[in-house]
Amino acid sequence: MQKAFDTLINSFIDNKVGIAENFLSVQLAGGLKNNLTLLYAGKEMQAAGTGNGEQVAHDKAVRSDMIYWLDKKHNNEHENAFFAVMDAFILHLNSSCYTGITGYEFHYALYEKGSFYKKHLDQFRNNESRQYSMIIYLNTDWIAGDGGQLSIHHAGAASQEIDPTGGKTVFFKSSELEHEVLVANKPRMSITGWLKRD
């Protein structure tokens, strides 16, 4: 884990976008993907919105993915293992970079064929607690023609397009980089979330 943690942090320092392969074990990623698949099959995932609190809006012309929040109350073995990895990562991040992260929130995300998310920032205008964004991809056998790339917009430079291949984790500042999810040509699965500071 330590090697993956350092790869994610060092690439973030170098390029404002951290990328690490195999941040989660193959077994854990498979368990989480199975959870997501079962939730989708059971129609337990909900249309995602934009904004927070009473300002949440649902506009499928802006965002058309479906989500389900992870929660320690579920006492799901794979979610619990995921939380253990994130607790270890935050401990390492705080001790090495003095970020002061105090919590996190994560959800499963499924983009059905034809789904997308237009350009946006992850930090709310009325709440600055989200400090870092993380996406952990759960897709297998993903190829470029499947679409669904994460397109990150760097000021004064070409956009950076990242394929959502399984095992890859992406990490960046929530308040700094506008980004979008390009149209997925087949179901695209991930865990997406934010490291927060009170």
C-alpha cells in the first residue's frame, strides 16, 4: 500500500493530478465492483444531482450517472476494507504533507451507456470542506473506444484525458481543477469521493 500511496502523492505534486495503479488490491476492487453490480441490479442506485443540501438539482443534460453512498453502518466487508485503506492513506497523507484531512465521503458511481458529466468543480460554493477528489475505477477490460474518459482541464494547457481502466486511482484538489466525464459507450463503474477538512 505504501508504494501506491507514495506514487499517488508524488504524481500529484508533480502534475496536480495524482495517478496510481493498483491502489486497491484486485480482490478488494472485485468485491466492490460486485457490490455495485448488485446495487444496480436491485435498483438501489439513485440519479446523481449537483449542488448540496437544499440546493441539489437533477439535470440529466449536466449529469446522468447513478450513485449509492458507502457507509460504515452497512457493515459490508468490502466497504469496511475500503475504509481501512482510506484511513491508512489519510494518515500517510497528513503525516507526509500536513494536509489536515479529518474525514471523507465516497459513493459508488455507475455511468450507463450514453451517460456523462459536464465540466465542473467538486468543491461547493457554500461549503469548502472538500479538499481532495479521488476516483477509484472498477472497470475490467476497458479499451479506448469505450469512452468514459475523465477529462481534466489545466489552465493554459490542453486537457488531460484519463482512461477509466480498472485498478487506477486519480487524486486532485477539489477546488482547483475543472473536469468532466466524457460519454461512456458501455457501463462505467467507480468509487468516487472526497477527502474533507472541517
